[in-house]
Amino acid sequence: MIRKTIAGLTLLTLSVAAWGQGQQYQLRVDGLACAYCAYGIEKAFMNTEGVEHVDIDFEQGLVIVDTGPDTRFDEKQLEAITRDAGFTLRSWKRVDAP
């Protein structure tokens, strides 16, 4: 009986943790040449509701955006934020946040 209860609580805890995860968006962006450029797009995303963290990978030309569990973006939204920051969105993909 105790083992079943512990197993049930463990599954419930894992389910809640997975449900509460946000999303990660990996954007391939043209124009990331320097830290000043990166600051501009980082600031644009950080000023967007639901965005929790932004990383820039200069080597791969990626902007990595982590969101909260209730935030989802579509291509039009990502393209608008990127364009308004002065960059061109080439491609993107959404993955579960680590």
C-alpha cells in the first residue's frame, strides 16, 4: 500500500513538473555580428511578455528564447519581434525547455 502511494506521488510530481515547463525557441537570425547587435534583439525579446531568458549563440547565428509555461509564439510573432529589432528571421524551431 505504501509503495503504491509513493509511486503515485512520484508520478504526480513528475507530471506536474513536465506540465509546468515552458518552451524554448531556437531562431536562426541574420545580422548577429557583435555584442551590441545581440543586446538589441535580447532586449526586444526580454520586453515581450512571457519570455524568461534569452541566449545568443554568435557562432551558429542563433537566438535562444526560453518562455514560461503559458507562453507560446507562432511564426508571425517571432518574425515581428525579430524584424522590429532590426534582424531577419531565417528559420525557427520550438523545443521543450531544458
